[in-house]
Amino acid sequence: MYRLIYKSRSPSPLDWDTVVSILHDSKENNEKNQIGGFLMATRHHFLQVVEGKFEDVNTTFMRIVRDPRHTDIVMLSYEVIDSCLFENWGMKGIGVFGNNDELSQRLIAKFGEEDGGVRFPRESWMALALILDVREVAELPEWKR
Ligand SMILES: Cc1cc2nc3c(=O)[nH]c(=O)nc-3n(C[C@H](O)[C@H](O)[C@H](O)COP(=O)(O)O)c2cc1C
């Protein structure tokens, strides 16, 4: 199995509705391809993990990079893994928009700030640390599975 992590920028400010429509577009594909996807969004940036078989991660990422809903896509890591962090997830996501909510504040204190939200790190190990923190604390509604 493989894990790919990338970050990108949204051309216009993000809100939860936009994130939900991306999750909606992705869910069916990811389930069909046995891809585990986890998307984090701040007001201006995305950070995503895509896990699955090599071919499936490749074809999914090829679709993702062509999507005009984001730009400045930077691949942070693409590696062989023994076990998935997001197995059978299909697609889930979380928005950390406000700098007044508790999770945003905590992440900003730990990982720094960019454009008013948590800074998504370029270092792959730090991005993974952030993802694990969120995975542990976030209440992700069932329907986003
Ligand atoms: C930030 C972001 C993350 C996305 N993640 C996925 C994903 O994990 N899986 C997926 O199939 N599509 C994902 N998409 C949507 C794809 O870009 C594309 O719209 C979708 O796969 C439908 O493609 P199709 O019309 O060629 O079937 C994502 C889009 C954005 C902007």
C-alpha cells in the first residue's frame, strides 16, 4: 500500500459548503477504488492524505491535480506503507476555519499560522504529525465516511 500527502491552495476563500461538495465528489470514487482519503481545509489551504494501491493512488492524484478548485499543489510525500491510517474511510474531511475555535487555536500554537489559519507544514513528518493530531481529536460525522 501507498500513502501520498499533498498540500494546495484554494483560489478563493473556502467555506464548509465547498469542502462538503469536494467530499461528495470524492466519496464514491474513493470507495470504489478502495482509497482512504482525508482532507483538511483552512480558509485558504488544503492538506490531503490519499492511501491505497499504487495504481489507484496514481489515478486518483492525477484527477485531483487537474481540479481547478485548487492550485499550487505540492506533493509532500509518497511512500510505501505497511498499514493504512485511513482504511475504509472512502473520504472524510474537516474544516478548521476560525481562529477562535479550540482545535484551530491548538493547531496554530503547535504548527504555526498562515493566512489566519493553521500552517500546513511542507515537511512530510510534520504534516503527518498534524494529521494524526486531528485524526485523534476530531469528531468526524458518520456520513463523511
Ligand atoms: C482538494 C481536493 C481533493 C480531492 N480529493 C479527491 C479524492 O480523494 N478522490 C477523488 O476521487 N476526487 C477528489 N477530488 C475531486 C476530483 O478532483 C474530481 O473532481 C473528482 O474525482 C471527479 O472526477 P471525474 O469527474 O473525472 O470523475 C478532490 C478535489 C479537490 C479540489
